[in-house]
Amino acid sequence: MLTEINFDGIVGPSHNYAGLSHGNLAATRNAGQSSHPRAAALQGIAKMRANLKLGLIQGVLLPHRRPDHDWLARLATTYAEAPPHLKAQALSASAMWAANAATVSPAPDTADGRCHLSVANLVTMPHRSHEWPETLAQLRVAFADPAFAVHAPVPPPFGDEGAANHMRLCADHDAPGVEVFVYGRSGGRFPARQHREACEAVARAHGLDPARTLFVEQSEVAIAAGAFHNDVVAVANGRVLFAHEQAFADRDGFHADLRRLMPEVEIVEVPAARVSLEDAITSYLFNAQLVTLPAGEMALVLPGEARATPCVWQWLEEHVAGNGPIRRLEVVDVRESMANGGGPACLRLRVVADPATVDPRFLVDHARLDRIAAVIEAHWPETIAPDDIADPALIARIEAARAALLAALDLPGDLPGDLPANW
């Protein structure tokens, strides 16, 4: 009964363009622009509807409490008194990018036969470093069944950014796989956010077989070009690794290790001569959902920016026409998320599990998405300009909007955001 479930982060009502993520070119390029939280959230809902129409199983993760008053209190201030940069960091809706919520190892790969999830600490960026307590609380509600083990994050200073730097290749979702942890050493002018020590700690916590676990270094040139996470230059699904030629520091060694552990692997590599790193990152070609459809064919769920980039779309059309493993291209509009630095893959956390073991309040069908969309249309701000984040009326609306969503999903009171007692 194991299948892959995509849990998408619902874009929160505080979605704004503060440009907080150094190394994320889109986020910094659009800093100071007006955002559109309602449109952003509805674009995310439309993407989830598209996944359901493809026959995929869909779940959600919820916006965090924003502003994060507890975090500000630990900094000995309040939202009203905080300087502008702390206001922006406390208000960030970046938890929408669920690929950074946790690293997930399905039951077939782990020593105890449970699905393990380790919450990411996200310590490199201040605005993300305070996400983990509420992420941990949500995951412990959603995955309370004994089929799961949910772990607190790796402690600082070892940076861990979750599934965005993790890939799994397997014959089938319910078969043992090869787990690939991608870390960085140097990113030139930008920080390498994923530490090898964090990867190794997560692998130990999940009880992975060292013989089927790879630790692979992301190339410095990729990070320096703006690939702040591995999922900006590579994605894997089933037997297929889809990657840019310049994604990894030791490309040949990685490919050789993969072929040794999984002879049936299909490596689909986009040459730099056809698609530059700049075009790959701008279009988010690799920050796509590579999924297996119920009929068995593989599809790539891409942002509209990929179709709008001529060299990217030409390469994709040639691949599909040439009978490669990716047989179908599905384009979605997530332009508000893209403008803040996250594409379709950023918005979802992949969990291989039996859906019957997941708290049903976190799973959605079209009717449940209708209910979520109605709350968004009624409560999410239409626009947030940079100066608006100091407006108490906006803050009250943001807080009321999230409360309305949790009430609509029967979750109020179930998601404490405080630090766990054992932390």
C-alpha cells in the first residue's frame, strides 16, 4: 500500500518580498516589490488540483504563525518595537516551501521498517531558522501513526535544509532505494547551506544502510550561480536521475556509484552547452516535480517560466520526442512563488507511505481544496507592499486568516509552536 504523497505547503497570508535569502537570486532580485498573497495561495491550490487530475495523492502542510512572536521574545523584543529587518524575518512565509520541512526516508530503506522524517533546522538564514518548532509540531500530528518516526532537527551549527538536498532512486516506491544526500563545501560568494555532518547525522537517525547511501558534493559553480539547494539543478524519481551537467562536484564518480548500486538507473543529463546554469536556474527547469503517473509513465510538472525559456523548452520537447524516460510535460503557474525563489518542487514534501496511516486532515481532494480556497479568497490579503509590514491592521488580518484556515480544517489547538520540552 506504499505510494508517494506530495504534501504542498499552503502559501501563508504573510507572503511578501523582503529579499531575505542571500544566494537565492529571484528572492533578492524582487526584494521591495509588492506581493500578492491571495493570488500566490490560489496558484498553489491550482497546482495541487493539477496533481489530483494526474491521479496523484495530495496532502498539505499549513502556514506557520506569523509574525513569530515567540522568536521575537527570545530576541528580547516585540513586533511593534523590532527593527525592520527583524520584523521581516519574523513575518516571512517561507515555510510554504515544504521541500525544506524535513528529510524523508521511506520504510523500505530503514532498519526498523518505519518511515523516518527529520525536521530541517534551516540555521543558515535567520528568517527560516525559527520554522522548525512548528514544522515539528505539524509533522508529529500528521504522522502520529506508529508507521512513522519524526525526529527533531540536527543541532546547530550543522546546517540542514531538508529534502531539497536529498534524492531517492528506486525500482518502485515500495522497494528498497538508494538515498543520495547532497551537501556543499563552498559556494563562492554565496553560502553552502547543507553540511555533510548534518547529512550523515540524518542518515544515522533514519537507520539507513551505509552501503546504499551516498553523500555527494554539489558543485561550487552551481551554488555560485544561484543553485542554493540541490533541487535547483537536479531531481530524481524512481530509476531516473534528471540533472544539469554541472550539478555535482564529482559528476563521473557519482554516476559510477549510482550505476554500481543500481545498474538499471537512467541518468538524464542536460548539457551546459544546451542549457546554461543561468537559464536552468532562471527557468527552474530542475525545480520541477518528477512524478510517476498511475499508468506508469513519468511526467515533469514545470513552472511556466520553463516554457518561456526557449533553450529549456526546446531541450524538453526533443527529450519527449526522442522517447526518453520523461514522457509528459505539465506546466503550472506558480509565478508568485517563483518571484520569491521557489518553484513547483520547492512547494512540496514527498512522503512514501500508506495514506491510511496519515492524519486525514492533512490529505486533500477537490472538495477539501474548495474549502481551503474559500478561506483564502475571504481572508488572505490581496497585496502586501514593503511598508505594509509595520501596519498593525495587516498583522491582525494575517493572524485572523491563519486561524480561519485551521478552523476550516478542524485543526485549531492541535499545532503548538513552542519548543518541545525535550529540546
